[in-house]
Amino acid sequence: MERWRWSIRCSRLLDPKLRDVAVDVEDTGGLPEGGWQPERPRGDKPTPARVSH
């Protein structure tokens, strides 16, 4: 359940549209080794401030 809670918590840091992405990542077996980096169609990347909070 720890990873599940982490996914829900992480989804709240990102855009609501990406909430399903967090769930999909969990369903596919968890996080990749490089860390969780969802695909963002606009090409913008999360700022360090958003990640740290």
C-alpha cells in the first residue's frame, strides 16, 4: 500500500489531467529506475519547485 499512497500523493503534485497517469504507472509495476517522469504533450517539464513540494 506504500507505493499506492505514493502514487496518489504524487498525482496531487501534478496537473489533475495526469492523475490517471499516476494510476497507470502503478498498474504497470511501479516507477522506472530513472524516476517517475510522465509524458507531457506540451513539452514542458515540472519545475524543481513543483517536484520538491
